[in-house]
Amino acid sequence: MTRTGDLPPNAACRRETVVTVRDVKDQGLRKFVAVLAGLAVIYFGVTGHRGTEDGKGLSGGVVLLAVLAGLLVWNLTKPGDKPVK
């Protein structure tokens, strides 16, 4: 991890990624929200309305939807390239 004050004088010529504390906190929040979305899909998939002939449990389709929901949330909460003015 590099702090802004520790950059070498020629760092302006190269494209270096400076990781800030805010980026780390945002990434943790993104992970939390993505996992929460996946868990919500699993919860509603397991406890949803089913007929009496259907068995209970977690199907592969519900797991696939949960993973897709988590990936969608992860992608939609990605920080932009431009800072907010």
C-alpha cells in the first residue's frame, strides 16, 4: 500500500494505483452487500411458497441465482473512475 506522500518524484509519469483507506472500506462494504444479496436470494428461495408435493431444501438453481445476484451487486457497486465533483 502506498501513501500519497511516499510517491517518488517521477510517479506522475507512471500510472500507479494509490490505495486509500476509503477504497479499502468501500471494498469491504461491497463484499458485505454482495454476500447479503446472495443470502437474501437463498432465504427467499428456500422459504418461498411451494406445493405439498415439492421437497424442501436448497436446489442448484437457487444457489446459481444467489451467486448471480452477488456478482450483479458486486458489479453495480463498483466505484467509478471519475471523482464526484
